[in-house]
Amino acid sequence: MSSSRGRPPSQHGDPHGWNDLYHYLIIHQAQLDRLGSYFVERDELAISWIDERTLKIAGRIHCRFGIFLDVLKYLEVNDRRQVRTVRYRYHAGFEGQQPRPIFRYDNAYAHRGHPDAHHKHHVDYATWTEISPPEWIGHDRWPTLAQVLDELYDWWHQTGRVLDLPDISTE
């Protein structure tokens, strides 16, 4: 996580703590709007209720340079209509004739030797294969959606734009 731009605070300064549902949705949209001014081209995220205690955010965010971010988040909802993310996956990649992964954050399960499930999968850009094992990032360092998009934008300018990617746009 190389960037902290756009990190909105929630209650008590914890971006992953309980937050009023309405406030959460306003922050979510404001961050996508902010990123749309220079990076996000189209947002295909859908927000749906799984049950009265679970909200799901899923879909693809299309970005400049042929980059995409697939998002899957499950938010727990309490009796006070507050939400917090309990499961997430942010999968970044390139669209094109041959889609290529860039990185992925998730908390699907704890890998051997990791104290909790929060981790980041890295990719070897010479072979476009995943590097094993994933990097443990921990509960205190997992990123928000806006942080992942900021990191992806920074990654493009520091690394992605110099890769040999003939089948994608390099605006």
C-alpha cells in the first residue's frame, strides 16, 4: 500500500470500524467521484442486500490505461444501521486480448505462518505469474477501496507504463 490519498476517516479514525450506512455510501461514492476525475472511467459496482445483516458490493471498476479492479465486499450491518467490511477481495488487472493480473488483496483465509487472513498477492511481471507466498498485511494495514485504487494509479505510473504490453491501451 503505497498511497494514503483519499483515506476518509470513519468513527474513531478507523476506516474499517463501524460507520453509519448512509455515511458509508456517501464516502464510497465521493471517493469514486474523486478518482473519476483522473483515473476511474466507469464504475460497474452493484450494491445489494444478501439478508438483513449483510450488504454486498460487487463488480468491476474500469480505469484508464486498460486497467480494471474487480471488487467483492461483504459488509456486516448492525441494529443501528451501521456497517463494517468483514470480507473483501480487490483484484487488479489489465483488460485486453490476454487479461493479466497486477495484484490482489483479500482476506479469504489465513495462509500458513500468517497471524490473520489479510494478505496481498503479488505478480512477477516478467512471467505474469503469482508470486508465492502472498504478503501478510494484517488487520491493521488492509486497504480501503479508495486506497487500492490510489495504489493502482501509482503503480501504473511507477511500473505499469514501462512494461511491454502490446495488447492494451497506454494513453
